[in-house]
Amino acid sequence: MSGAVPVGFRARAERATADAHLRGVLHNVTDRLIDARRVSQGHLDNSEELRRAARSMRDDIIRRLPDVLDRLATNVEANGGVVYFAADADEANAYIASVARRIGARSAVKGKSMATEETGLNEHLAAAGVDVVETDLGEWILQVGGDTPSHIVAPAIHLSRGDVRDLLQRVSDGELTDVPEELCAFARAVLRERFLRADLGITGCNVAVAETGSIVLVENEGNGRMSTSLPRVHVAVMGMERVVETWEQLDLIMALLPRAATGQDISVYVNQITGPRRVGEVDGPDEFHLVILDNGRSDLLAGPFREMLNCIRCGACLNTCPVYRQVGGHSYGWVYSGPMGAVLTPLLGDVEGSGELAGASTLCGACHEVCPVQIPLQDLLLALRRRSAADADLGERTAWRAWAEAWSRPSTYRATTWAAGAVGRVLPEAVFPDAWTDGRVVPRRPAGGSFRRRLRSGSV
Ligand code: SF4
């Protein structure tokens, strides 16, 4: 897609749904991810039991989050690491820039991190004179194209391999083909050189383990391992909820996360990092910093949206969502998309019009069905809709209340549906909002009679 990005979910979604190429690519990849998840999930004979256990484990950790984070920070420091609690994006960016300045960093390599997408770290470091290169293949492709992620696990999901070839051709002296192995080899050659001369490595953190002060990076490309072991300083950035207490709890997360994310029984790499390089160790950085990002999360701790902090960012709810599958991630307007993004964006993001995202759902519950920690996303979306309704003007609120009142009683329900059918038959189409009539024909009478009449006559 090209041209100015439209403002608002509805306009962006309209543009996306008109793009047949985008929809084809999205369906292709999300279908494959759904199938792979189903197969991998089938390798477990107790997946529902594990999901229930994961939900209760995450509930318990989030309820005691301040204590668990305290334990994590104490143990990271005991290992020789530095912990920085960042209240918001500005604090996180300023801290990382100060580390870069102190060590005289000119070049940084970065593993995939949605938390730093949240804070806009790359732009901040670029302004501070640090050249940051993304090293996750999908993220690097997007960086080359000046694009942003459209999926939390597969950031370049919206691009076909032809699109990728065209983008990488911009930075290649030779002619590239669209053969995936050749494109990967090209990326590897460019990125290897960047790993070797980077002063600073920046990564996210899939899960931190409080009992040993470790962080765990789940990945398939090895770029996380290179970003954390080659540069002399490593900074990891984690949302404050991305923590478990024990390795046993991590085990449960690892049984579910790769399966839900990419349909793998286990990812190719599971990096476990405990502090900077120790005496006698060959690899690893001189310094390890852990930035724990709040950025609005603590406001959720005591409220009705707390369960959203249980999210382990697997992306399964995006793949299965009938809305995401049509409109893609960019339509949501921020870092997070799909059902989890429709909940998180209005709560954490400073995004104009994000209130309308709660309406970007059929409430079919497919997201809840696949969520490895059983987050009731449809209930959270309904709660957001209720919150927006409370902000509606008096006239609108009165109208909805009257409707709810009428349809709560059989007699008034019958009377109003009869009246709607009778009036609908004679009303000119022009009185209906364009948004309804543009894409559908207004029915003039209930097809084959009303449901109630058909039920009485025994035809249903
Ligand atoms: S809400 Fe559930 S399914 Fe969606 S990304 Fe988070 S953990 Fe995965």
C-alpha cells in the first residue's frame, strides 16, 4: 500500500480490505500459523489442563507483581546486572541513551522487542547519534522499507516474498531473486558484519525468571544470541508483567508459548541469560542492564483489565481473529494489533481514536479459544465498549437505555420488532446511514417471516 496513512481504524481498515494482495498474503500466513498451532497443540495430551494452569499461575503472579519484580531486581543485581525501572517511554529511552553515551556507542544491534516499539527507541537513539540496526529478519526488512510491524510475532506478515525481494534490492549491489534461502543468505551477510562491530546490543525479554534474576529470549534465528553475546554492553527491555517466579513456571510457559506462536513444540533457540559475562567465561557482555517498563501497566493492576497483563505475546489471537485476518496489523494504528491490540492500545497507547478499536471485533470468542493463558478477550472488549458508552452524550445514552428496556420484556420486544418490520417496508433507503447501505441491501421484510412466526408454525 502506498500514499498517506488514513486516520482512524475505520479508514485504515477500509483501505486494507480493498487491497487484495494484502488480504491474500495475510490469509496465507495466518492459515499456516493456525494449522501449525493445531498440529503442535495435538502433541500435548493435556493442553486444556496446561492452559488452565497457566491462567491461574499468571493470575497469581500479576496479583503479587510488585513483590515478584522486587525479587527479580534483587537477583539481577546480585548477578552483577543493573536494573532500571522506567515509568514511561521517555524514561526508558533516556536511560538507554545515557548508557549508549557513557560507553561511546555509535552502533547498536537490536533483537525483536515490542516494548521498544512501544517507546520508539530507534528514533530516540538515532537522534542521539547511535545507528541502530534491527537483526530479526522480519524487523530488518521493515527497517529497510521504513515500515512498522503488523504482527507481534511475524512483523513482516503483510509482505510476500516478492515484496521482500523488492525491498532488499534497495540495499543490495547485486541482483536478488525472490528465493527465500537466497534472501536469507543476503541478510545474514549484511547482519553478520553489523553484529561484529556493534558496541551495544538491545533485546526484548520474553520472560524474566525472578528466582535467579535471568531473562529468557525465545527465537528462531540466532540473532538474539548474537545481540546478547557479541557487543560489550547488553540492554534488555521488558514490560513489567513479563515475569515468572520460578523455572518450573517458565517450563509451563514454554510448553505453551512456541506452540501458540509459531506451531513449534519448541523454538530453535531458548536463550537464558543471567547477568553479564563472569570471570572465566568466554562470551557475553561486560555490562548487563534490565529496563523494566511500566508505561501505563501499573494502572491496570487494580482494575477490570488486569487480566490483560497475563498476556505472553504469542500472537495466536491475531491469527485466528476474523477481523485481523481481513485488515492486518497496521489498521490498528499502534504496536499491538488483533484482539489483544484492540484491548491494549486504548489502555496503554496514546493513539487518537483508539476507543473505536473495541468495536473491531465480532465477539465470536475465537481469540479466547486459542489464548494459551485463557484471557477472556471478548469480555475485555465488551468492558471497553461499556466504558465508551458511558462517555456518550445524554441523547445517545437515553436511546440505548430505552432500547435495552424495551427488549428486556417480551411484549415490548414483540411490538418493536413488528413495528420495525412494518416501517422498514415503506421507508426510503436514503434514511438509512450510508455506512449500512454502502455494503448491503436493506431487507424490506424478514426473509420467510420473522423467526418467532416460523418457530410457531414449526418451519424451523
Ligand atoms: S492475548 Fe492470549 S492469544 Fe493473544 S497474544 Fe496474548 S497470550 Fe497470545
